[in-house]
Amino acid sequence: DAKTTQPNSMESNEEEPVHLPCNHSTISGTDYIHWYRQLPSQGPEYVIHGLTSNVNNRMASLAIAEDRKSSTLILHRATLRDAAVYYCILRAFQGAQKLVFGQGTRLTINP
Amino acid sequence: NAGVTQTPKFRVLKTGQSMTLLCAQDMNHEYMYWYRQDPGMGLRLIHYSVGEGTTAKGEVPDGYNVSRLKKQNFLLGLESAAPSQTSVYFCASNRLAGGADTQYFGPGTRLTVL
């Protein structure tokens, strides 16, 4: 499974944008880039995913580099509820779809 | 829709005892997974299933067994619990093969082995 690299922690202020980076230099051409987050004492929850193009949904935006070796999760206006560990995960096009979690980025939001 | 549910939420075992964790999903998903999460770490895959009656080993399968007799249920068994199995256990499921599908997680079972 291709590996991802994320900063261990980041800090931001409430109501400001947050950019969470992820490097995946060994990504294959058919790997999807997924982001999940884990709120305290909860199971992970899906945030967003993409293949080549930038993606937007109600939770966040995903910006994917042209060479696909990196991506950035963007929270447009962080709230206290966005404090969580964010995981960037590559998922193969085929196969059993198991997720391989790294240590993720612990995001702290200051009021 | 309850989504993915796990039973029990908490459990304390003594070394050598056995137990079964139950995962249930009501979304008619084919794929189901058991992960464990140790403090400060990401989740690690224990076993998974690609359909009713099938199971396969994940990254850390030793000391665990699983069964998928019904499509909606995935059971994780510990035959002889050890303190190293103290962890939070998460079950997950997804509908399709292919990298675009979303995986849904349960709330977790916190297990302590004394």
C-alpha cells in the first residue's frame, strides 16, 4: 500500500481557513485520495475523496497537485467541532478496500 | 438507519478469558472490517470480509478469529485474551469494491485486559 506523510499536529483559530497537507509521492495512477477524521472518543468518519481533480463537498475541499504526489484538505471556516485527527489515506482502485491509517494530523482549533 | 453498531461498548476481561465482539450494519454492505486502535496511534486492520461466508487476515490478525455467517453481522473473537489486546476496536463496512467508496465506522468497543 502506498504511504502518506502528514504533519503530526496543526493549530488554527476558529472561523479561519485551515489547510492540511499530505504527501504521497509513491501514489499509483489508479489510487484514490481519501480523507477521514476522528473526533475525540469516536470512530473515524469520511470527509472527502478525489482522484485527479479538485473536489468540494459540504464539509471541505480537496486540492490535488497536478502530479498527484501531494494533496491538501481545506476547511474553509474552522469551528471548534472540527478539532480532530485527520487521516489522509490512499485507496486502490481494486481489491478489498481496506484502509491503511497512518498517525494523521491532530488539528487543534483555538476559540 | 442505525448504520454500523457495535456491542458491547466497554468490557474488562482477565487474562485468558474469551469474548466475542459483535458488529452489525443495516446498509446491506458487502465489505466489513475489524480494526484496533492503540493510544496515540492510527487504526490497524485485524481481519476483513468481502462477503457473507468469507474472511481474510489483515495486518495484525494473531490472537483473533472472525466469522461472517450473515451478511449484516461480523463477529470478532478473542479466545484467550492477553493484556496486549487492550485497545479500542472499531468495525467498519462499505458497499462496493473500487477506490471511490466510503467506509462507515461504528462507535468502537473499549476493551481492557487485566
